[in-house]
Amino acid sequence: MKTVLITGCSSGFGLKIARYFLARDWQVVATMRTPRADVLPPSDRLRVLALDVTNPESIREAVEAAGPIDVLVNNAGFGAASPAELTPIATVRELFETNTIGTIALTQAVLPQFRQRKAGVVVNVTSSVTLKALPLLAAYRASKAAVNAFTESMALELEQFGVRAHLVLPGRAPETRFGENARAHIHGFNHEAYADLVKSVVARMGDTSAPITHAQDVAEAVWRAATDPSSPMRIPAGADAEAWAAEVR
Ligand SMILES: NC(=O)c1ccc[n+]([C@@H]2O[C@H](COP(=O)([O-])OP(=O)(O)OC[C@H]3O[C@@H](n4cnc5c(N)ncnc54)[C@H](OP(=O)(O)O)[C@@H]3O)[C@@H](O)[C@H]2O)c1
């Protein structure tokens, strides 16, 4: 029986990915900053572990407690919105600490076992916003685009060991807690120089007729990356992400 370790399982995509793998008879190590087993169905194949990806000690303890794993899914992350000029450097640092360095640090902690076993898959959840320049997301896009670059180079190094790495690029998913969590990291929206731009971007995001991504799309894309060795490096997840990927192809 295979084992997957997933970060950020308290809500949204991470929670759905954990449920998806549990329903397919995998052993699931669902990690959360604040562990809560009751968000997932009871199962003797489920373990819930504490993991804050910004904390090296927490990474060490979680990887040790998890034991051997076959697939690592780096899903934990958060968003922030503000004009590039007005994004506090503290926010930029926080974004990179979680979305980029957290992903890199956990990957480094897991790779030795993959390399020694000559097997394993790393799936990094980034974003379809890395495919297209969008205003008010400069720092968030940069934190995710850095993971794309890291993952693509790493995959070339790991091929010789039979270890795979893939990117899942979700589109906009209003059903998760992403938007709500990003609200605490909004800056400069009331600055007069950017007010018109902010108004037009917010109006566009409120367009309910536009295609969106569902957590199920992301779980399916992660499953594909984990189980199908012929899957591509970049897997867009969701109708909007697939349309964007087709545009830039
Ligand atoms: N929803 C979208 O529109 C969208 C689109 C493209 C990509 N994404 C990406 O998809 C991933 C999942 O987002 P989501 O939509 O499912 O949002 P979500 O519901 O807010 O889930 C994010 C998860 O990440 C966790 N997290 C945040 N900081 C963490 C840290 N330092 N250590 C460990 N876990 C941490 C959160 O845990 P807590 O409960 O402890 O905060 C939560 O479980 C993120 O990487 C996000 O950037 C989202």
C-alpha cells in the first residue's frame, strides 16, 4: 500500500486531496499547522500530523514521524494582493517563507529517502497565475513561479534515480478558504494611484460567468501526477487553468 504526505490539509485543496487518496486505498499522512482529525473521514489508513512548513524543527519532526512515504504533495500556501509598489517587504518575505522556501525545505527533507529507494514523486501545487501576467499579484506570482523553476530543474537531477517531480497549476477556486485567508494580506487597495485598477480587477474577479477551478479538479490532477509516470511536468487543474495553459502553449 502506498503512502502520500500532503501539506495544508485543514481546508481547501489539501483536504480534498487527502480525501481523494483515502478513497483510493492509499495511506494518507495529512499534515496541518493545527492538527484536526475530525475534518477527514475516520480511517486506519489516515494519520494526522502537525506541520508548519516555515518551521525547520516542525519539518524534521513530521518527516520522522511519517516514516517512509511514496509521494509528497506540497500544497500549503497562501495568497496576497497588492500593487507591487505597495506590497510590504514583510508580506513578500512571508509569501516566500511559506510558498517557496517551505516547499523547498520539505522537499529537501524527503528527497534522501526517495533517492535511496530509487522511487518517489514530488507534486508541487503552484498556480495558473504563473502562466499569465496579472496585476495586483506580483509577489504571490513570484513566490509560485520560483517553485515552478525550482521543480523543473530538480526534476532533471532526479530522473537518474527514478524519482519524478511535477507541478499542478490550479485556476481560481472561490470554494476554498484561499480568498478569505488572502484578505489579511491585502495592501494598497485604497491608494488613489491604483484605485481604478483595483476596481476593475475586483469587478473581473466577481464575474460569476467565468470558468473556475474546483478542489476536485486539483485532487484529480495531483492523483494523475502521483500515479501516472507519463504525466507531463505541468498539469493545469480546472477549466480556467486549462484554457490559460492552452493559450500559452
Ligand atoms: N484557491 C485558489 O484560487 C488557488 C488557486 C491557485 C493555487 N492555489 C494554491 O493552492 C494551495 C491550496 O490553497 P487553497 O485554495 O486550498 O486555500 P486554503 O483553503 O486557504 O488552504 C491553504 C492551506 O495551507 C495551509 N497553510 C498556510 N500556511 C501554512 C504553513 N506555514 N504551514 C503549513 N500549512 C500552511 C493552511 O493551513 P491553516 O489552516 O493552518 O492556515 C491551509 O490548510 C495554496 O498553495 C494556494 O496558493 C489556490
